[in-house]
Amino acid sequence: MAQIEMDGKTVETPDGEHVTHACEELGVVFGCQDGICGTCLSEVLSGMENLTEKTHAENDMGLEGSQRLMCQCKAKGGKIVIKQ
């Protein structure tokens, strides 16, 4: 099980699954959930290696460095710390 942390609160999510549900529990705001609107844009403070690679939607949006759309991410395991 992967762990997603935001603002000191942690939620577990199954490895290989989208992190959307866990992030919703943490208070991440979502809009379209298709990688188009950018509402769920977050900064990964640590654990970027524990997420899947950036998707075409994220690359098309021009995200740089540790920016990710949480609707597009799947957890590979370990701990991921984010800030929205």
C-alpha cells in the first residue's frame, strides 16, 4: 500500500491504483478528472519516484519539475507527500 500525505494527514491507497480517491480524502480539489482542467494540480514534495510517469495530458499542460495532476497519477508504492 502506498501512502499519500498532505498537510500532515496520511491516507493509504493500493499500489497500481489512481490516487484520486486518497487525494480527495486529503482535501485535494478535483474538477474534470480527465487531465484537462488543471484543478488538481499539486506539487510533489517527496516521493515522485513512487508515482507513475507523467501522462500525455500532463505533458500537454506543460507541467514542470514536481508538478503533477493528481487525477492522472497512479501510486507505485511507498510514501508520496504533496501540496496543493
